Amino acid sequence: MSDPATDPWSAAAQATPATPASGADPWSAATNPVDPAALATQANPYNTPPPDAGGDAWLQGASSAAGSGADAAAQGGAGFIHTAPPTDHGFALHQLWDGSLPVQDWINRGLDWLVLHFRPFFHALRGPVDALLGGVEAALQYPPTLVMVGLLSLIAWQLAGGALGLATLVSLLVVAMLGIWPEAMVTLSLVLTSLLFCVIIGLPLGIWLARSDRAQRIVRPVLDAMQTTPAFVYLVPVVMLFGIGNVPGVIVTIIFALPPLVRLTNLGIRQVRPDLVEAAKAYGASPWQLLTKVQLPLAMPSIMAGINQSLMLSLSMVVIASMIAVGGLGLMVLRGIGRLDMGLATVGGLGIVILAIILDRVTQTMGQPRRDQSVRWFMRGPVGLVWRLMRGRQAPAGQPVAQAAASKARPAAARTQPGTARPAAQAGG
Amino acid sequence: MAKTLQIEHVFKVFGDQPERALELARKGMSKQEIVGLTGQSIGVFDASFTIEAGEIFVVMGLSGSGKSTLVRLLNRLIEPTAGRILVDGDDINAYSDARLREFRRKDISMVFQSFALLPHMTVLDNVALGLELDGVGKARRLAQAHAALTQVGLEVWARAYPDELSGGMQQRVGLARALAADPAILLMDEAFSALDPIIRTDMQDELLRLQQEKRRTIVFISHDLDEAMRIGDRIAIMKDGQVVQVGTPEEILRRPADAYVRNFIRGVDAAAVFKAGDIARKTQVEVSESPTRGCRPALKRLQDQDRDWGYVVSPDHRYLGTVSGDSLREALHGHEGPLGLAHAFVPDIQAVPAATPIHELIGAIAQSHAPLPVVAEDGRLLGTISKNTLLKFLDRTTDADGNPLPTATAEPSAHPAPMAAEPA
């Protein structure tokens, strides 16, 4: 992150002088929901420069964070919390209905306390996320652009078939030609890392909810809150606890993108036909066998839809996450908005859309149940090509082709005429 | 190999206060009263009977009578509220989870009304399911599954998926899956109810054939009495969770325990269940063939009793032939002295074996002018079936013995079946 062009913080700092009316700065927008004082002083943010409150303190804290690390950011954050108007800490019964209940104050104090006592814990959480994210990002950015384009297209071909592989190739070439390849890879690594954590957390959670009605009753409102709470609300506490940068970006993305995966996993497992579950139990399935051999395979289309939705929501969080110093395409959009540079914003947005469409189509195709067992996964796509070449070298030419033809003919013939299928099956087997 | 199932005072209450419902049930309250008082629904109410090793035991009842619950108690898919279920003397309700899984994998299997084949697996993998869950190695379980699939004649379809098969074939796969682990007990929950009538008959034959190849204890749930009568060695009839009657098909048709059972069996095709021996009556004149007697005494007897036909038996009661007044007179015409009865036999009257189902006899009886003689396996004359007897039997307002049925609301009368007491 030493390159000033990709350093979001220096970029944000550059953006600020470019728009002197700092009321238009997205940072102050981020503080608005949590800082009533700033809200009050910025009644007309486009004309009056804000006084010394919220927004600026925040910006100073944030920009110093680029140099001295996340602690400074938290101090900055804590600093602006103390600027909140002093409230009466005593509690009287009439406050319950006259609207003067100091809930905001309680929340601020609670968060304060949390930050004071648990920051090391949350920082420890950064480690694994950081390592994984760094690894993925390095892996995506290390190969030359064209090699990576080819590699990703081959993966799409393998996972989702030739047509999608070709479409991926064209789309990625467009991304490369737009000159946003490094940013696209940063965004992709962020999205994939978030997805990985979503799957690690969401799949077991969904399975648990499917097994326990009580768990479902408790967790569902939490999921509702995660999905509907505006991202700006939890952006600030996340930054205060985790600091800024890519890791809190991943965490914010997970909060937003996790619920659909949990919900659809839960739904998918609950919608498995009860007689199939009963049959598996009647034949002596243990709970683990029931899950792995019956429930998960049958819920797979639903789970894949959940993964698809999680991916789409992660991508839609990219711009918001860039507000807490996450690089990539989101930052391009944010910078474009900040500079009123529609071109920059559009190019970034186009990159996001292209990534979204590729990921959507690939995961959707993966979600459709594939059943022709005679063609295994390693016989398809580019891997299949290599496999066939290697088989062709080992065995006499023509034999694998004949076998493939026989195995293809078998189910087809069996479907139409069992009488004629018998010799075909014998010839094939 | 086959195992005996003993069901002892089994109750199943659905609801959160089973104890209270049980208490009321023991006080003699009916199912409806208990539902009204406590909101607890009783699935099975004090069921007690024994299923013998190697028999096909059919549990009959309308929907909601608790028969599906009962069958699920046998492999503990549903836990009983009270009572014991013994398999060869072993109380399965005392099994640990691991032992229960072992029991389900090896000793008991189940066929479902909805087939319940896993749609994401091939037919062969479906058949191998029980073995796979048991941890049998891939090669062995596929070979075993293939053998089971061959037993039901579907080996060609091994690599197809269940939804590519017709309903009847899917249920054959379900049957193969149940047979794959070679269990001692087979539970069939309305296994053939979702099939077309013709396919259903095919499947029943298939089941009977498999049962002849190797005897298993089969518990078959059905709401179709014809099916029950066709395949069942014994039948239990359930109503509102209670077992109303247990018996062989003949016993149930002949002596229904109460008005409910009588109503239940009203529509059954009795002609398919009953055999010639069941309705043969000794109402005709029997003439013993002996050297001292002959045509003349026989003719005199027929004339004295005003009968047209006489059935000739040997001294050890074996059927020899049929004579009529006309045939006797014709044989005696211009003949002096004693004449053996064999000279007067009416030629075209064939004796019917006792085991012939009645519906196969209708044509023969309609064409014959004499009541048909029915003989046992050892040749003894059991009686005769006249057109009159047959018509009474086929008339659904009389019971199997030709007595008028009491109306359905009347108290059940335990009437013994009167044999050979009825004038022709």
C-alpha cells in the first residue's frame, strides 16, 4: 500500500482540498447518523463550512491513521464521541414516554467501554482475516494481467461451461482495457474473502437454524437487523474496534452479505421433502449422514442461490466499504463522486457491474443440479481436455471416445426402450 | 431368519401432556373425549398383537386410524408413549441410538407410499443407500445393490435417475432398496397405494413371489381391503388408533368383530378371497357305493327325498361320481337284479378342488345343471355348491354363509357359522 495511487487514504486526503465545501465530503456523511451535534451544525452543509466539530476531527483522526496505525483512528473516533452534547445521566420514570430517554448516550458509553476494554481482542481478530485477504490479493495481482485473464476464464469454463468461459474472457479483457485491472483484482479479492467467511459462518449457522426452531426464532431478528440496518450505522463502531483498512471492510461486507446465505441454507434444508428425511432415518442414517448425504445435496440449489446472493451483496458493499479505506473499484467510484468526475465513477462502476455479472452467472450455473454421472467433473471443460489428451497418450486412440459414446448412449437408450438398452449396457459395462 | 414382532399394550399420544391423556385413556375414555378434554391426539391406543415370523401381516384402516403411526413405532421413527415392542424378544425401545441405527440398517427396512427415492442419486445408489449408511465398501455394496435390483427386474435401469422411471418402477426400486441389506423385517407403508390398479396387482404378485423365494416378516399397511385380502396371511383392522380385530382374511370376512368391521368389509370382493371349500354345503343326498346297494336303492332314496341329484362316495367318503334320477332310471331300464352305481354316473360333472377361488367357479356353476361337488385334496367329498348357494354368497346383503346381515347400526351378534344346516 505504499504506492500513493492505490493508497486510499492519501487519495481521500487529496480529494478533500479538491472540494473545499467539506460538507459534500462523504466522511462527514458517514458521521451524520451517529453525531447529532454535527448534524445540527451542518444544517446547510454545502454553504457553511463546518466548525471544528465531528467531521473535521474525524478526518484528522482518519488521515493520521494512515501514518501511525489504527490506534490513532480509534482515538479520533473516540474524540468525536466526546463531542456529543452532555446529557443528564440520571434516569427518571417520565423519560420512558416523554422522549428524553438518553439511549444515544447509553450506546455511546457502551461503545466507549467496549473500545476501551476489548480493542486488543478485536485487533487479534484482524490477524487471520488480514492474512487471508493479503494472500488472495497477492495471488490475484501477482500474475501478469493477460495470464490472469486467461486463468480466470479457464476457471469459469471449468465451473460453468464453455459459453460462460468465453463470455468471461471477453468481459475480463474489457476490464483490462479499461485500465482498472489492479483495482478489479483488489475488489475481487475482497469479495472472495468475504464470501469465504460468509460460507464458513453462514453454512453452519443455517444448518443449526434448520435443526432448531428455537435458534431460528432467536437468530432471525438478528439477521433482519443485519440486512436492514444502514451500513453507515455499523461502519463507525467497526472502525473504532478494528481500525480502518481492508479488514474492517471485509467485516462490514460480511455483516451485510451473510444473512441471505444463512436464510437460504436454512430454507433449503427445511424444504427437503420430509419423506426423504424419514427414509434416510429408516435406513439407519446418523444425524451427520442425514446432513451430508440427504439434506445438503438436496438443499444445494438453495444454498448456491444463497452464495450467489451473498456475492451480489458483497459487491454492492464495495463503494460503502471504500469509505473506510478499502481500495479497489469502490474507491474509484467514491473518488469519482468526490471530484464530480463522472468518467472515473462510471469506469469504476462498470468494473463492478462486469465482475458482478460474471460471478452471478458462474455461481448460478454451479447451482443447477448436474446429474449425468457418466461424465465426471474431470472429463469436462479444460481439465477434461487435458485428461483426454493424457488418456489418449496412454491408451490406444479411439478407445476413450468409444467408451464415452457408449456411456452416453446408455441412459438415452434406457430412457426410450429398455429392451434395446440391455445389449447397449452390456457392451458399455 | 425372519423375526417375530410382539406389540404389547402400545400407546402413542401426540401432544405435550401424554401422561394425562394416557390416564384418561386407561379410565376408558374414547379418543374423541380425550382430544376434547386435553387437546392430546391419540395415534395408537392400547395395541397388542403378535406378528409371527415369516408372515405377511396387513394393518388395515381408514386414514387417521393410526396405522401409519403404528408401523413407524416398529422401527422407532416414532417413539411410543407407553408399551413395549419386542423383536424376537428384544425390547427395541431399550436400544441406544447406535444400536437402533444398527437395527435399522441390518434387520428392518421400509418401503414408502411416496417411494422416497433420493432424486440426486442414481437408481443403483438409491438401492445401495442402506448399505452405504452401514459403511459397506463401495464394490461390495454396489454388487449387492445390483443383485437386489435384478430381483425386481430393473438391473438395466441402474444408472438412470428415479425421476426417469414410472411410478411402478420407482416403487420396485424402493422394494429393491428395502431388500438390498437382506433384512428380516420389511415394513411397507401403503407401498402400493399410489400405483395404478394393474401395476398394483403386479407389485402384489412381485411381493408374493419374493416372499416365496425367501420368507421375511412383512408388515404391510393398506387401506385397500382387496389388497389386504389378497396378500395378507393375517389382517389387523384399526379404528381410531385401536386394533379392532386381528385374524386371517377368512376369519374377518366370516366373523367380523363388530359393525365397523362389517361395514368395512362390505365392499370387498369376497369371491376372490373365499375358496370353493369355504362355501360347499352338504345339503345334497350322498349315496355310499357298496356291493349290497346299487342303483335301485339309490333311486328310491332320491324319490323318497324328492331330490334330483345324488353324490356317490366310497365307504371312506371319497367322491366317485354323480347320479341323477334320470340317469338311474335310464341305467335300470330293461335291467334285472342289482346294478352298480358306476353305470349311472352323469358324464359331464367335474369335481372341483376345494382350493379353487370362487370367482373362477362362477362360469362352471352357471353352466352346470347340477350343483358342483367339491372335493378335498385327499379326494373326500366336502359338499356341493348350487347356483342358489353361489347367488346368496355373492349377494352383499347376506354374510358369507348366506344368512341375512344385521343392519350396520345393530349390535354385533356373534353368530357361529352354521355348516350344512341349510335346506337347498
